[in-house]
Amino acid sequence: MTDRHLQPLLHDLVSVVFAPTSALSDAAGQIRSGAGVQGVFHADARVLSRAELRVDGREPEAIADSRDGTHSTRFVSLVRWLGDPGPDPTVRIDRIRRVTARGLTEEIEVTSTAAGPVRATLTVDLACDLAPIETVKSGLPVTALDAKLGEPGELRWSADDITVTVTGTDATAGTDPAGAPRLSWPIDLAPRQRTVLRWQLRVDDPKAVVVAPAGEPPWSRPAARADDRRLVRLLDRSLDDLTSLRLAEAAAPHEEFLGAGVPWFLTLFGRDSIWAARMLLPLGTDLAGSTLRVLAGRQGTRLDPTSGEAPGKIMHELRRHEFVIDDEGRHIPATYYGTVDATLLWVSLLHDAWRWGLPAEQVRPLLPHLEAALGWLAEHADPDGDGFVEYIDATGSGLANQGWKDSGDAVRFRDGGLAPPPIALAEVQGYAYQAAVHGADLLDAFGRPGGQRWRDYAGALAERFRARFWVDGPLGAHPALALDRDKRPVDSLTSNIGHLLGTGLLSERESEQVAAVLATPEMSGGYGLRTMSTKDAGFSPLSYHCGSIWSHDTAIVLAGLARAGFPGPAATLADGLLTAAEAFDFRLPELYGGDDRQTMSRPAPYPAACAPQAWSAAAAVVLLQTAVGLYPDVPAGRVELRPLPGTPFGAVSAQRLRIAGTPVDVAVDRTGAATLAGLPAALRLIRPELPGQRSPASSTTTSSPSSGPVGTKPHDA
């Protein structure tokens, strides 16, 4: 039997992050050699692969771990073989791990409540392999590097221009009986005495492509209250996690963005960084502005099949070197453009940031990049000329799927069969429609030509989509997931179609039908929105993209449902997210299991999910914005206040949201009455008449493409 190299599991690890550094350990705080992805990572390299604490050669017994701040965690363990006899432990160890941008520090508090003296030797066994992150992810074996002794209490490792230094204050640096590096301290405690031992890790990495930005986070931290306390706790934890994910390019440390997630994606990701910045717009436009500029600085200028670069295209992923993406040897260049949607989402981020008040002097320099992005849409996004945006990996060595569901088996027919590329994804057509309209609005507003061309493009795309994508399914008519190589609709029912809500691509009646199928138990019966219906043959609750639940995906769709006038289905998904958040200690992971609520009393973890992850953490802000219903259009001089009907969170208030750089306070009482304070004088408040809860179209409709009003081609725009 051939040995498999398996991707390490993450669900039971404790992560502490200060990007670009992260530390992953077990619940005892131990970083164990050879235990999967455990270790300290810095900018795509594992800079410490072992940090095992022992007392007199024995491991303490772990009893608890707890966050100790944004970038630190406390691990508590007992040393029951020392101290007084009896049932109560009298020797305790608190291990406080604080991660910094260039390493970490640990304080080891040893406390004795024993009646007599306590004497022992405490050791920390260490190792460093400087393994690339992709090697660790692939589960390949790695050999530890030899350590060198430096100053007293100091150990050092070097390779590939990276130098790692560990220093133990008042420690002896040496080796264990097997020759492995070790720090050791003698402990001599009088009755009821405490001592604190310290060691630190420092990384020198002159070739890192990402660094920690200076200063405070470029967004406000709202003071939120809600009758549903889960919302407040999720927001607080998420804002801490977002703070820990801040990054900048080494060449431009003043322009920050959010790294996608820990441990695999702590770098610049076009799609992820854009979505996270877009979700955080209620907290200010500074992050959006810098994210737009960073990605514009790497916008494609030439055709390169190897990297996927094309003129005007926004990149997908930035690494320090060529990156192996799976155990089949597929690889991508250090700067990779294999994404079909980042360019379109970049346009909409620019538009939405402008609507939230990004100053005109920041928008104008980005207009040539906007025109280049629209040029990509016109010239390179539709290689076969059928009028739809599509992708194919021309090299066979990059990502086979290039939408947000980018696993190799993500695009499946209802019968489970894989769709052959090129692939035209449903949600990407919605992104294209929205980018065209958003681009037209910006071109018109800044006196540049081409606006009508892009409105015409959007209208024609909507008609093509209406004619080709709608299918009949077991739960009713709905847009297909995609069109395949032969232009066949990929007829599975997936969460992708929820991203169409609010893009403008759908008519009102079509939106009702999409809301109807998404609201069915087959899609919304878990703790959020399933990525695929339980009625599809490819469904599995622990499939990465075919049945699991993604936090950001659920948040995007519930926001679209709420704004389109479907508060009931939106509230169901919001409750699913909050219930999942509570189960995961209010750190929403990248994804989790799609099991039914009646089957599992809490969501099952997806064992390889990243946490924290930027767009999962940003989902908390989406929930808050949806609850209070704040929708500004600063260029038009107006702000809509339209809270989610039915007040599913109870009373909600938020202070220090930001519109056009100005702090505003919004509150919604238990009756749904909303107030807004602090609005700039140039903006007028609009309170649209709140419709009653709209009922989605029947979820059992299975009419054919040529049938009447609620068929697979609803025409009443």
C-alpha cells in the first residue's frame, strides 16, 4: 500500500497570531516535533518546529488555555508530583505566549502553594527546520537543522538567509541526552513562592515579502451592544483577530491589507483581501484604500500563461518563492494571477469605498487601474467569445478551479460528475455585471468616457444569463452553478447563486426564486448556508466546497437576502452563524461541517480549516451592518437607514461606525425603530418605507425553461 502524505489537521490547535508571525500548538501549549503543522511560522517559513516544556523530564498536566490579549495566550498546567501530598495541586505552571511581528516571547510562571520547599529543573526542548509552509501543508517529512550555541543562554539556526535566535534569560543553553537543543533553569521555591522564567524567539528575514505595518489598525473599533450577546462577543473576538492579520508588503510598509488566514494563507490574497476590506467598510475606508493601492501596484501588464497574468488583471496570491500547491507537484509562481473574480471584485471595492466616503483624491489615481481592469473584462475574461466570463488553467500546473471554490472537485453536476473546463461560474457573471455598472458609475462621476458602454454590457450579460443558466431542480428553478466546456449548465444547487443577490443581474422575481431555494432545509438546515444542497450527489457535510458551510459565504448571502427584502431567510442564516460562533469560542473558522441541526447539536469542525481567517472574522461586521441597516451613498449625499425587519438580534446599537471619515452612532430598539447620530451635515438621512417580510417564491416549482412566471426564466425585470 502506498503511503499517503496527508495535510495536517488544525481543528484542535491553539493559534496565536501577530502577522506575519503565528504560533500553533496543542492545547497544553506544547509545540511538538513532527506533529503536523505545530510550530512558529514567519512569512511562509516554519522558524520553530519544537518547544516542549518539561519539569524533571516529565510533562506537566494541562488543564486550561485562555486568550490573554490580542496576540497572546495563557496555558495552565499542574505539576502534581511536586509539592504537598493530597488531592489539591500545589505546584502550577502558567505559560504565557506572546507573539510579535518578528518572533515570540514566553513567560513561564511557576507558583507553589506547598507548605515546604520545591526544587526541580525546568527545560524547554527546541528544534528548527525552516520548512517552507507548503512543505508542511503537504505533510512531507522535514529534517531539523543543527543549532549553534551563541551567547550564554542563546541558540541559533540559519538557512536560506533566515536567522532564528532563541535566548533564555538566566537559562543554560545546551542539549538533551539525545543531542537536541535545550534551555534549562533550576527551580528552588520556598513555601508559597513564585518565580518567572523567560525566553524569546527572534527572526531575521531580510527576504520576507510581507511585514507587519506600523501604527494602529486603520479602522474604528465600534462599541456595540445587542440583546443577543453572541453578536457582541463575536464582534469583539473578530476585531482582535483582524488586528492580528494586518500585513504590508516589505517594499511598501505604509500600505496595509489583511492576510487571508492562518496558517496557510498569511499573505496577500487578491480575492480574500478584497472581500475582507469590503466587509469592513462600515468601520472606515482606509483599509479599502490601501488594499486597492497595493493590488493596483501589482496589476497585470502582460500575457503570461505560467503565472496567469494578463493586462489589467488583479493578482491572486503573493509568496516568497515558487509555491507547490498539492502533493501532485502542481506549482504556481511567487506572484500568481490564477483568479477569475479578483479583478471584478477590485472594481466593486473601489466603487463601494467611494460610496462610503473614500475621498476623491484617493479615487482619482486609481481610475487608470479601473479602466485597465475593465479592459481585462473586455479583452481577456471571455476567451471563447460566448459572452460569459470563464477560466481555464492553461498550464496544467496551477489552480484547476479559479473561483472562490477553488478545490479540484468543486464544480459538480447534480449527479456528482465533474464539469470539464473552461468554466463560467454563476456568481462570477454577477460580479461581472456589478463591476460593469459600478465601473460605469465611477467613469461618469469622474468625467471619463465609457460609462454607457459598460451599462450596455451589463444589460446584455443579464439577458444571456437568463437564457442559459436557469435550470429546473428538485427544490425548484434556480441558476446553475456554472456552464462547462460544452456550455452545459452545471445543474447542482449551490451557495454560489446567493452571491447574485444585490448584484443587479437578477430581476425581482428571479431574486425571489433564488431566495426560495436558499431558504430550504436542504441549503439552510445547518449552522449557516451549505455550499451544496443535500439533494445533490456530490454533497458531503465535510467536503471542502460541496456541502460544508463557509462563514464568509453565509455572511455575504445573508446580507444580500436582507437588502433584497428577505429578512426571514437572512435571520435564519444569521442565527446559524452566531450559533456556530459560540461553538468555536467566537472565532469563526474558515469553514465547518454542513450537518443538519437536528443531527448535530453543534457544528462539526472541518479539521483542516484555517483560523483566524480574514473574511470569516469580517463576517461579524457584516452581521452588525445588516442588523442596523446602514447603507450610505456619500457622492449622492444620502444615507439609508434600513434595519433588518423583525429585529432578530433584539435591540442593537453601535457607536463609532464611520461614514466619510466621520464617526456615527446608530441604534435600533426592540420595535425596529432606528436612530442615527453624528451624520455629516452634507448628508441627508433616508428612511425608506419598510416593506413587510417578502415571501420567497414557491420552493417546489419545477417548471421548464419555456414556462410562465415562476419558471426557470422569470422575465419580469
